[in-house]
Amino acid sequence: MLRRFVQNTAISAVAYALAGVLGLFAVGLIARSYGLAVLGLIVLVRSFLPTGVLALVDFGVSETATQVVARGRVGDWSLAREKVSILVLVAGLAGTISAIALWIAAPSLAMVFKVAQDQAGAFVSILEMTALMLPIAFLGLVTEGAIKGFQQYGWLRATEVASNILYVAAVYVAVWQQMAFEWIAYAYLAVTVGKYFILAAVLCYTARHTPLRLGSWGARSRRDILHRCWLMFNGRIGGTLQQTVIPLAIGALFSPVEVGTYDLIMRLPRFMKTTMAPIYSAILPISTHIDETTDTRRMQILGRNGFVLPAAVVIPIMVVIALFSEQILKVWVGPEHAGQWPWLAIALLPGAVTVMLGAGQMALMVRTDFLRLINRLLYLQVLTQYLATLLFLVWFREMAFILGWTISYIVFGPVFAYYILREMGLPPSLFWKQLARHAAVAAMLAAIAAASKLIAIPDGLLGLVAAGGFTCICAWILSGAFILSNGDRAMFGRFARAMTQR
């Protein structure tokens, strides 16, 4: 199991990192070539995909499908077959209803978001095309979840990378040919639909030797799935209000320009979060198996390693990004946006908290009582976030949303850590010990970065890569020395051996 887990995680992390880097290039090119207003319009349109605000009504079908298939592989396939059939119905209905609503609302949304008159027609057309592909996208969520349950991450990540490569190529062609911005949005929709069709074929091929088929279901399966969908819906409310609804709120309050500015700052933090997401998704099938066998000791090992090891690798890198945030913005999108570097640095803080807590939270999603508790805490966190946002909205406009989001994570991060660690039977003091070690490493990295900038400030891409790369190496050395224990370093060795064993 360890070898499969490490391989899945490595495949997923590399794939998401490549996809994220390609996405960063695309955003920088759009901002430079079309301006922040167009970037804001594209962000607003994508907010109406299942990865955006419509995640609120996907009812967690992807995560539930992962759990169902994973349980089917170690237990009763007939029960898994029933539950997957219900999930397909739920996703199909959600996608169809969302499509109809978006098609009808498209003209009104152009007015709500203050879209310029010369861009309103294109904006409405893009929304209508988005509406047409929504049923496919929602059903694609079930497909993705089932493939994760089978632990076939190679195909999943290959399609992710390939679709991003095709999209970035389309952006470059659009800029080169000076095409209208709507073709960029159409290209994104096209590669997304193509990805889901390929994944559907992969799932059919993977499931051909298993009893997993669509069919009828019993009352027990229906009650269980609807209960889980309800819990995931409640969790989605908090998550949607935390991030995905924010571009829509900024568009309604201000204009697409402010949406583009906000998205530009949030891209790097989201990139780091996306790169870490594979670790969480790879953990879910393993935790499902452990929970099914009531293996408390292995759950504790999984919990501690998920809490300490990813953070030891990723948080030092996030500190380096924050220290060089001004130079990154200059190289990435131009010197006119470099003044926003403090907001980029601030926006990385919630990601650091997520890296520490995300693996444990994902592993415990199989426990419905814990999921209910986390949902209640999430509502309180969202309330804190919006109260802080409203407090600073007059002074900081769209950046107040970043500040409110960060404050909510600083306040509730220790609370979430307490309950996650307690649920796994781990000491709550582990959070504070790791936090103190990360703070010490961050202070040492700040001194190293300040000294390097006294010698030479990296202005170009090569200089930034050299300075950032050197600091990252120092960050990992310090992390290994001060954050990881001897047992943690030994676990990294086990991961390396698991990757090389046949």
C-alpha cells in the first residue's frame, strides 16, 4: 500500500505542478496581452463551472465516488454499484438544472458584473456555451472520483497535463493571431469536454473486469448517498463562500478589472494549493481502507506523516515565494503590478495552514460525525472571514477579500488542528511545535534572502531562478535539520525505497 500511495502521490504532484506552471504562463500572457479587464471576464465565466461557484451543487459526488469505489474494491461490489448509479443520477440532474439556470441568467449576469457594452455580447455567448457543457462536466466529476477509487492516477494526471498544454497552446495562438478574447474561453471549454470524454473511456476500460455497472439501487444505498451528499453540500457552502464566490462578489461590487487584479494575486497561492491537492486525493482511498479495517495505529501513522511531511517540503518554498514576491510579479506580469507584492505574500499564509491540515482533514472525511463538526467550524470561519472583509472593504477594495480570508485562517487554523489531531489520537501540541519550527526556519530564510538581495537584486527570469533556487535549497536543508525528527527523515527514506521497489 505504501508503494502505491507514494507512486500515486508522485504522479499526481508532478502532473499538477506541470499543469499549474502552464496555467501561470497562460495567465501572465493574458494579463500582458489583453489586460486585467479581459482576465477578469474569463475568471467570471469560469466561476460558473463545477470547479467554481457551482461546486456548491455538485454535492461532493467526486469524493463520494472515490470512497464508494475504494470500499467496493475491498468489500461488496454490489453496494458500490448501487451507490455509483445514484451518484450518476445526482450529477446528471445537478448539471442539467445548472445549465438551464445559467442559460436563462446569462444576459442579466452581464449587467450585474458591469461588463463593458462592447464585450457584453461575447460574455453572454461564453456563458451560454458554458451552460451547454455543464451536464458533461458534472458527470465528469463522478468519472474522476471513480478513477481515483481505482487508484488509476496515471491516466487522470496525463489528461490533466495534456488538456493544460492544449489550452496554453491555444492562448499563445490567440495572442499571436490577435484573436478576440472569447476564443480563449471557448478553447478552455473544448479541452475540458475532451478531457472528460477520455476519462470516461478510461473508466470503462478499468472497470471492465469488475462488477461495477450502472443499475438499480435499494433504500439503504439511497439513504446513505443522500445523507453524504447533504453533508458534502453543507461543507461546500463554507468552501464556496471562502473562495469561489469571491470573484463574483468583486465583479458585482466593482468591475472585471478588480476581478482580474484579485485573480492575478491569488494565482500563485492557488497553484501551491493545487500542487498539494494530489496528496490529499491519494490519501482518501488509503484512509477509507484503514477506517474499514479499524486500524487505529495505521491511521495515526498516516495522520502524523500527513501533518508533518508535506508541510516540511512545501511551506519553506512558500516562504521563499513570499520573500521574492516583488521580483516574481515583475518577471511574471510586468513591473506595473509589482507594487501588489505584500498582498501576494499575505495570500500565501492560508495555503501554509492548508498544507499542514489538509491531509488529515481529507483522511477523516470518511467519518460522518467528524464531517459534521468540521462543517460547523467552517461556517464560523466563513463568518469571521466576511466580517473582517467588510471591516477593511472601504480601504482595500478587492484586496480586503484576501485580508479577510487570511485572518480567518489565522484564527481558526489552531481550532481545526486541535480537532483533527484529537480525532486521530495525536497530541494537539504537535501543531504548536511544528508551527514554532516553521517560524524559526522562516526567520532564517528571511535573513538569507535579505543578504542575497544586498549582493544583487534579481530582476530578470534567470536571476530570479538562480536566487530563488539557491534559497529553496537552503530552505529544504533548514527544514530537514530543524523541522523533521529522525523518524521523519527515516520516513522520507522509506518513501524513496517504496518508489524504487518493483
